[in-house]
Amino acid sequence: MATRTEAPGYRAEEWGERATGLHDETKWSLLTTEFWAMVALIIAILIAAAVSDSLGDIRAWTLVTAVGTGYIVSRGIAKAGSRHRAATQTRAPRS
């Protein structure tokens, strides 16, 4: 029986690199805590808007837009700080 020594996120990125080639960006968005926190916060806002009389639909969608905008800006800042690898660089074979 094989043992699992690698984290699932690393394996997912490795699979993506094999499928599409090396990428020079930050970690894939679906593998970040910020993405899942944004999704949970948006769900919480929409549930609160559905059950609350004081949180109107316009205010709820404005909050959802603000959360989404904050996430997009944070990803942009993270990508701006990542180093760019040359396109001709190849990965060393794994042993």
C-alpha cells in the first residue's frame, strides 16, 4: 500500500502543471484559504439577507460585491509580489 506523503494541494498543482505546463503565478485560487473564506462570507451574507428584515437585498448585494472586490484585489497584490520564471525553465525530474 502506498503512503501519502504529499499534501493534496501540492498534488493538485502538480497535476495542473502536467496538463497545462508550468505556471508562474501564485498558488491556484481554489487552493487558498482566502477563496474559501470569501465563499463562506458571501453565503453568510446571503443567508442573513434572506432571514433578516433589517438587511435589505440592495445592502446584501453591495456587501457581496465589496467582499468579491476585496478578494480580487488581494489576489492581484499576491500575484504582483510573485516572481516570474523564464518560460524556458524546466523542472528537474523527481526522484
